Amino acid sequence: MGLRRVRGDILGDERRASQAKSTITNSNSLRPFPFHYPFLLLPFVSLVNGGIVQASSARLAFLQHRPSADRFVCSNFVLPANSLECITLSESIYIADAQITAPWEVEALKAIKGSLIDPQGRLKSWNLGDPCMGKWSHVLCHNATANDGYFHVQELQLLQLNLSGTLSPEIGRLSHMQIMDFMWNSINGSIPKEVGNITSLKLLLLNGNQLSGSLPEEIGFLPNLDRIQIDQNNISGPIPKSFAYLNKTKHFHMNNNSLSGQIPPELSRLPSLVHLLLDNNNLSGYLPPELSKLPKLLIIQLDNNNFSGSSIPSSYGNITTLLKLSLRNCSLEGPVPDVSGIPQLGYLYVQNSML
């Protein structure tokens, strides 16, 4: 948090003032202000020569150190409208800038906005005040400060805003974010590897854009990811083997891209996976028999890939949780496994293969 030093009285007795002065020596050594007390801080307070503070109906917060609590508390007063107030005497006080969202996240949001093209001005509020307290549009914050004393971004809800441009790598600095929703825009470029830094991320929603390039391996190390939804893009290259570490991920929606290569057998280690949607890609190789080990799998959807010469593993007949198995136009050969032991299987599609 930015703090500016001015000359003036510290409210309270001389002993308290002396404690404050001995504790607060310069702005670089200040602890982050915890913001446990309600107050209003306005950013248009400015310093003039001679220690004069100019404001227009500004409420100034004077930070006073309370040693017993090891925190700063707030005493405030209101300057008259359109006036110049001269703060004299000898003690030093600090005026806190009106920013309570983590500063690095504010800068990250500005970088994200700067890399996007927003023809309808949907993000114009991102230039006004504080993101969390100023209610920037489509930005949701956690409702309490973290241990560092700041509020943090919880969700970016940028669904269907007619945005284009690219995703800034600075998005990786939103380390407390849980939902990243850019669905149904026209964003191009690649998915930044820095997304892998957002360890709190639960929903990665990027479908319906024009994203290209390969999937970052770093995404595979997101410990809380519930859903990766990147369908309807132009993403190419292999499925990273690191995705086998996504132990909490339930939904792989990666259909309608240009993914290529072998489906990693390592994905069979995923304990929570329910949807494996990889249809309409350029996948090849064989169908991993190990997928039958997935304990919660409900849907396998692999239509319109090229598993030339491969057959449907007989072990797929043992996936007793399965509701849908769709393998149309996959150039498969050989027999269809016995699926009579799958009690809830409602859809079995294997058309246009040599079965």
C-alpha cells in the first residue's frame, strides 16, 4: 500500500505521539495496513509546498500506531470543502492512499485490460478507484482481507463481452483467483503459462475464443482445478502428461480444437474425472485401455479423431459408471466390446468405423 509522509500533529498525547514516531520511521518499513476499521480514503489529496494539504471535502485518515495491538488504527477528520488546510507543528503522520486491493493485483488487472480490445467499453470502470471497493465491472473479490491485509480478486467474469486481443501473462499474479471466465469472446494468442501460478484456481473457462498454440504444462500442477474448459478454439499440440496430476479435476472439455498425438495413458490416474471430451481434434495413436481405471467416469467422447488401426479396448466394457461412449468417425477396427455389464449406459456411438 502506498503511504505518503507529511508534517503535522499526531492526534493524542505526547507519549503516544512519541511511540508512533519511534515506530514509524519511513514509508518503506511500514507494515501493510490491515483495514479492519471502516473509513473513507480519497485519492485526490495532494501535497503543496510548506506541508499544506489541499482537498475538496476530503476525509483524511491519520494512522496512529497502537503498540499493544501491533497494528495501525484510524483517526480521521473532514477538511472543509474547497479549502487549504495548513498542518503545522513537528510530528510526522501518514496519509494512506485509497487502495485496499493488493497493489500487484491492481497492476495485473490493468495489464489484462491493456492486452484486450474492448470496443464496447465494457471494462471502462477498470480505470476508476479501487477494484474491490470501487466495484470494477466483472471483477469479484473475496469478502475479507487475507493475512497480508489486502483484498484479493476471486473471480474474473468476462463472459461474452465482445472482447478480442490476447491474454496477458500478468494474469498469473491474481494468485487468489478461483474462477477465470473469458468464454465466448474473440481472444487470440496462446494461453499464458503463468496461469499455472494461480494455485487457487477452480474453473478455467476459455471456450469459444480463437486461442491457439499449445497447452501449457504448468496447468497440470493446479491443485484445486475442477474444470478445464477450452473447447471451440484453435489449440494445437499434445495433451500434456502433467494433466495426470489434476487430482481434483472433474471436467476435461477440450473438444473442437486441433490437439494432436496420443491420449496420455497417465490420465487414468485422475480420481475425480467424470467428463473426457476430446472429440473433433487431430488425436491419433491408440485408445488407452487404462482409461477403464477411472473410478468416476461418466462420458467418453472422442468422435472425429484418427485412431487408425486401433480397436476399442475390451476393458471399456468394465467402466460400470459410464453413461455415454461416443467414438464416431475414428477409423477404429475390430470388435465392439461387451458393454452389457454397464447398467446406466444410454449412448453408444461407433458409426463409420470398421467394427
